[in-house]
Amino acid sequence: FSYDVVEAHAHDANAFTQGLTTCGDGIMCESTGAVGGTPSEVRTTTTATGARRAGADVGGAFAEGLTRVGDDVHVISWKSNRGFTYAVTAEGEVTKKWTFETPLSDGWGLTSLDGELYVTDASDKLHVLDVPGRDGAKLKLKRSMTITDDGKAIRFANELETIGGDVYANILERPCLARIDPANGKVTAWVNLDGLKQASPNDGRGDVLNGIAYDEKLDALYVTGKNWPTMFRLKLREEQGASLDAVRATC
């Protein structure tokens, strides 16, 4: 697939985006990494303007992926098994609720599907965990699968989002999204976003595509990057006659 830009919204260019998801009508939830002396936080923003509405700290950890389950937002952390749960109101207020532990020594991407958490780390694996239901919960590893494309293992799946029963993943430092079958880890499609970051110059302050959010009510796909001043709403289109080998070389 390729893409068309439907809308471009402002995004905080100081946000080292690690996780992104919708949190209600016109509200995004976002987790940011701790860089340049700025601590990680979980924040809510106004989708249309990018303005920060509220936020809460992440207890000294380096926040990574986040996902929303009901009114709770769950966040994992880098090079750590620590996780954090926040309550987010319809108005975008954020309150730390509890902490939990994963069975993994590292956390990258996070999404939820059918009452389970799907997690990536610095490997080629997609792990499936329980959803935390109380303070101090120790989550169980239910199963793991290798992410593969045509039999080749794919490493470094980063930020995750569930769309229509599939898991979409950023691939670290690649201008691509992988559509992954959550039943077996197989990549069933590539979304080539080559050229998108050039539409959002950020004075060389990092240019990694990272951040996927889907608004089911609007059927709207949003993407951004670390320190990007723009969040894009995209419409995907299938590329007729495109070379799959060429896309694989890019992705």
C-alpha cells in the first residue's frame, strides 16, 4: 500500500513519541521518551491542534508503547519489565492508577486485541500477555510468535496499533508499516510511507517514523514520528503493479 495525506495536524516537535492511540472524541494519548533531560510522560493532546491537555509522569522509567483498554491506558518501558496504568477521562485528564510487571526484560510496542496485550521488544518476536487488572499485577506470557515476511524474520517492530483485527507496526528507522496477522506473526501487507517525513521538516532533530493511531469511529489512520512537528491523517491505497521486492528492500 501507498498513501494520500488527508489532513496535517500540528504535533509537539519536542515530543519523542513512543506510543500513540486515540483516547476519545478529538483526543490522543501519547507516551514520550526521556531525552535531553526531559522525563517521560503519558499525555493527552487535542487531535486537531496538537495542544497538550494534561499529563502524568512515568516514575523515572523510559516510556515506550501504550494502548487503551476501556478507560485505562497501559504503558510499558524500555529495557525494563515495569508497566504503568493510567485512568483517562473523557475530558483528557490523566491520573496514575497502578503499576504492573511484564515477564519481559524489555518493552517496545504495545497494543490490545480481544482482551489481550500484544507486545514487542528488541527482537523479532510478538508476545501476548494478560491485561493488568490490579495494582502490582505480574502479567503472564501467554504465547510468543516470530514476526515473518515470506519466511524471513523481521526485527525491531516498534509502535503498534490494532486496526480491523490486524496489528500494524512501525519498523524501527524504516519508512514503513507492517500489517501483521496476530494469529501467526506473518506480515500480510506493507505500507510504504517513503517521503512522508520530508513533508514534515524538523531541522534534523531526529526523523524516525513512530506513532500509529486509529480512530474507528472516523475510520481515520494517524501517524507521526519522534520530534515531528506534524501528525498526518492518511488514506491508504493499494499500489497496483508495485514491486514487492522493491518495497521489501525499503522496509
